[in-house]
Amino acid sequence: IYLSGITINVNGLIQSGYENYGLNISVDTPVGDGSTKTVGQKIAELDKITTPLTDAEVLTDKYCIKKGGEKFNATKGYYEYEVSAYYNPTTKKIIIPDIESYSGNVYLTGDIISTGNGRIMAMDGSYDIDIRNNIDRDLQLGRMVTSNIAGRITINNTATKTLTEITKANVKTTDSSGKVTTVKRTDNYTYK
């Protein structure tokens, strides 16, 4: 995420990356496409298709049995990612496409202020991928790739003329004279 402006008011959540990728489906799970259909109903509808299909051909909205996307976890206070699921009526398999998760990076440049409740999160390290299939159809998973690259928050504060880089391990601040201060980071670092 790159944000640049004269003044940036961080008064909500800025999040780059997801800590958790998941899917938990059963026949009663809503498809999530705006209709009232359940996953079981959508599979029954798709099973009527007799045209042979490849797995690549079913990775479209027509064959999507569970629409995914980012979901806010109110308990944890950040977004997680729900994986989409597709159904191939030819093979009778539920298809989960490739999942590639990367660390988060946030770059802010400007006079950085907060009028309250500001949080910046850059997800770090390996991620959890939890796929649960409670349907009597085989599950075919794509590639599951998790990176173990450090997340980073970089704040170039033009008002204080400082550059602050926050990683999981350290907070490194460089002032306008070039003086560098590095401190070990605590779990919840408060930027001032």
C-alpha cells in the first residue's frame, strides 16, 4: 500500500496482507453471490451440465459454489481472506485455485497524524491456510504458497523530517541529519 499526501490522517485500519486464508463449506453454506442459494443447491444445479469441462474452464462465476474475498474479523480487529471454491460437474470435484500469500508492506509519505483509532498492519511471516470441506465431493487443491518474508511499514513524515521503518524485530528511525536510532520492537508499537 502506498499513500502520499500533504497530510495523512490515520484514523482507521490500514492493512496490507492477510494472516489467515480459509474456507469452511458444507451443503448449507450460502454461496455468497447475492442469491439465496446454498452450496448444496448450486452443486445440484451444476450437476445437470453434461458438457465435458476442464478445471480451467470452471474457474468462472458460473461454476463458483462459494464466493470468497476479504472478511472483517471483528474479534481480531482485522481482515482475513476467505478462499473461493468452484465445482467441476465433469469430475464432480470441488476446485480450490492457487493461493499465494505474501507479506504486507505499507509506505506513507506526508505529515502523518491520527485523530484517533489509527492502526497500520503489515502482515508478517508465514500465514495460516485452513480449508475445510464438509461435502461428499472430493476436494482438489491448487498450489498453496506461503512466503516467510518480513512485513514492513515505512513512514516518511515530512512534518518531522524523519523516516521510520518498522519490522517485526526493530524500529529504525532516521532524522533529517542522518542520525539513525534503532530499537527492538514490542508487539504493539506506537508511532509518535
